[in-house]
Amino acid sequence: MRVILAEDSILLREGLVRLLVEEGHDVVAAVGNATELVAAVETHPPDVVVTDVRMPPTHTDEGLRAALEVRRRWPAIGVLVLSQYVEKRYATELVTGDGGRVGYLLKDRVAQVGDFLDALDRVGAGGAAFDPEVVRRLLARTTHLDPLTRLTPRERDVLEKMAEGHTNASIASALHVSASAVEKHVNSIFDKLELHRTAGYSRRVLAILRHLGT
């Protein structure tokens, strides 16, 4: 997999480069700010961009805004955010975009290297990978919205697992219910959130993420 890495901490950046190379990935660029990230993507289009949120010069949200630009200009490129922070405004815009190929992990909650590599593979394959804490913080902004408040507690459990990138089978295992029960909950969620089957859109992602910025 071709990867571009954007991280302003030199030690962490070099460590991630070494890890990715050892795992057989091709790191086509490793940069330290958002401007260099966009330029690198334009010059050496990767399969996935891995970026921090807070980068020079203001160390606020440059990395996340650069990720949004990448998504707008090159929608086929996956974006995996790896940060200490959940920047709600732009994070919501990022994850409510069309389709998958997006992830958001918190650095201090990546307990195993394998968790990061698994999320990278998932995003590269066209899926989604969200830390449950990211989902929780973004959902906290939307408890007042009518569509989400119509869901039952079990449907919300299923919804959160969906947002973390789980399949129906893994949701069934995690919640100790049958696969058919999960399928019924998922279809009910689609109905209650008025997400109709449309070509080019992933209802699994939109079910929990499309309304976060509403």
C-alpha cells in the first residue's frame, strides 16, 4: 500500500515510517506540515494518507483541514487521522463525506501496533475505522436530533459498532446476539434515519455519520 504520512513530531514520524516499511508498505512521502501534505499527495498520489490534526504553523486544525482538501480533490484516496484530539467541527465534516475510506484514531488509545495497522488496512480497502471514543464524542453533539433519538438502546449499540467499522458478524459477536437480529436492527436504523438505498453511497457509514453535522 502506498502511504503518505503527515506528523510534525520528527521522532513519531520516523518511528511510523519505519513501522510501515517493515510491514511492507511503501511510504512515498513523510512530511511535517499540512501544506507539504497536500503538495505530496498531488505529486505522489497514495492509497492512504495518515495525518495528525494539530500541525504547524498554529497547531490547531491544519492537518484535519488538509485531510478534508484531500477528500474533496482526490476522493479515491483513503484518509486515516491519528491524533490526540477530536476536533469536532472538521472531524464531523470529514466523516460525513460520501462513502468509506476514512478513519479516526486517538494516539493514546491505540493499545497495540496491530490496532493501527488493522485500521490502516481497513481504510485502504475502502472501509471505515473509528475509535469508539471518537464516535462517543461526536455522538454527544447530536443527542438533540430527532432521527437519532428515535433509535432504541440496542439500535444505538449496533449503530456505534457500525461506526467503528464492524461487520454484521462481528457486531453479533460483540453484542452476543444473532446475525439475523443485527441485520434487522441495521435495517431499522436505515428506516428511522431515512437513509434510502442510493448508488455510490455507503448507508452503513452514513447511518451514523451523515447527521453528525446537522
